[in-house]
Amino acid sequence: MTLGDKLAKLRKDNNYTQEQLAEILDVTRQSVSRWESDIAIPETDKLIKLGELYNCSMDYLLKDDVEEEQQHASFSLKNFYYERKSSKTVHGIPLWHINIGLGRSAKGIIAIGLCARGLISVGFVSLGLLSFGLLSLGLVSLGVVALGLIAAGTISAGVIAVGAISCGLLAIGSVAIGEFSVGALAVGNYFAMGDHAYAAIAIGKTKAVGTLFQANAVNSTNRPEIITLLKENVPKIFSWITELIKPLLKVGG
């Protein structure tokens, strides 16, 4: 196989178009085409980049008698790289962008990568309207560490936060801290409900500490009082949270 044959085969085996490879190497598509047609030979620095990209040796690329099975078989995470993007764009942003590799990021309406930014994003570090990742930030955020308007994760923070450890306006979790909290250990400003509860209105099965009201359970006698206290002491701007809490105030719960 000639150098051009090998370059064409390696590119196709790795699912790159000539345009995508040209962008990676910072050359024109015509240059890639000339290499693969054996009209021209890549410069030394480009050959080195091609070897790193395809994880193959210079011997394999430059010597016609070195067959494919003799190229390096070892896999290197450092050199691993995969990128695809939509040719369609919205205001210059790709409709979708997948970019996986160390030190690389994905940006698109839908973005997938170790570091991803998009309307919908999935990544180790993810930022988007709808975000999924180990570290996730978005309007709706799901991750090991999640930050968002609505956040769910092992550690979460948001207007509505759900997680093992959660902090938010409305926090739900094993350890919940917020204006309104529900959890094994619930600490709130206005309302807390859980095994141990601390707030102005506190309902704790084991321990309840409240400045306005405290009880170990909700019953038919104190439920109306709890609802009245919520109405009287919670600012109207948070009345929607009061409505979310009411279903939790089950008699005997």
C-alpha cells in the first residue's frame, strides 16, 4: 500500500471526512485529497499528528512494505479523539456536536463530550438548558454534582434541589438545607420535615425544633394549624412552594 492508500484507509476506518480531517490538521480539504491521491506528501509535523491521531507508527505510514498488522496495537487514552458535528447550524452553532477526547469540548444545540455546552448537554462537565454530567449546570440539571433551577444529584443546589445532600429554596434529600426542607436531616427557614427537623415550622419524627410550631407527626388536629401558619408566615412569592408541601402533610405522616 502507498502512503496515500494508507491515509485514505485510516481516515475511513476512523470515520473522518476529508473536511473533518482537514479541520483537525489545520489544512485545506484539497491538501488531504492530494495526500490520499499520492500527488503530495504531508509535511513532517502533519505526519506526526496523523500518527498520533491514528495511533500508528511512522514506519507503517512511510514504508510501503510495512503491513497493517505491524502498526501499533496499543490504545492510548491520551491520543484518543472522536469528533463529529452537524453540517446544519442555528445562528452559527451546530445542530449537534460530539467531541470526545482529553482537553476537548463540545458546543452545539445538542452537545456530547467530556466538556459539553448546549441546549441539551451530556458530559463529564456539562452546561446547558437540560444538562447531564458528573458536574452539571443547567436549567434542569442531573449529575453527581448538580447546580440548576431544578437540580438532582448526589450533591445538588438549585431552586428545587433533590439529592443525598441538597441545598435550595425547596430542598429534598438525606441532608436538606433550604427555605423549605424535607429529609432525614431537614434544616429550613420556614418549614422542615423529616426524622430530625429544624425550622420555624418543624415536623420531626425523632426530633423537631421549631420557633413557631413543632410536632413529631401531622394529625387531624394540627394539620389545619400548620397550613394556617404557612399562609401567615411564608411570603406570597413562595406560595407555590406551600402548595407543593401540602400533599406531604398527610394525617399520620
